[in-house]
Amino acid sequence: MFPFDLNAEQNRQIEQADARGDRRIVLDLTPEQRELDKAYVEEIEAQVHEEFGHSKREASGVARSLRAARIAAGMTMAEVAERAGMTKQAVLRVESGVNSNPKVDTLLRIAKAVGKTIKMELVDAS
């Protein structure tokens, strides 16, 4: 499940959540765990590239903003995914541009997970 071992406190938090019936929790990662998590995500990106045979697409402005907001909030993709109720890979695909046409609901869920919202506006054409 994780690309690293959990410490005793993290295991205790998971056991307590299981006992309460909570299906999703957010664990505080150590700096070392964050680094391993980052390396894991980079490995997945490489696998996606290899498997699907396309180069990394340029992420949209919204995707870049979501990524910047996540980083500014000090959150990992796993933490955002947990809060948004989706997989880390789904967050990765949006942030990296692999999913170049995400559903609005997906963008809103990610935005909410990092404490933001998305504003869409209809304006007159010039």
C-alpha cells in the first residue's frame, strides 16, 4: 500500500480508524517517507509513460495551479487523494497532464482537498 514502512504511531492510527470503521484517514508522513513517496510517484510517472508510449503532456493551467496549491499546503499526492476520495494515481494523472480532460467534479474534489475552489466564469466574447 505504501512505498515505505509505517512507524508505530501510524500503525496505531490505522488500527484506531479500522476500529471506528473509518475507511479513509490522513497520516502525517515523516520527511523520509515524503521522499520515498515522491520517488514512488516519479516511478509511476515513468511507468505510465512507458506503458502508454506517450511523452509527458503539458498540464493545463488549472492542473498546474492545483499542483502548486498542493505543494504550498505541504501535502503529498497521497494526502490529497485521501481527502478527495480518489487514488493517488488519479491525482497524478490530473497534475501531470496525462488526464488532459478531467471531469469538473474531479478538479473540484482536488481543489477542495487542498483548501481551494475553482471559479468558472462565462464572459462576452470579444
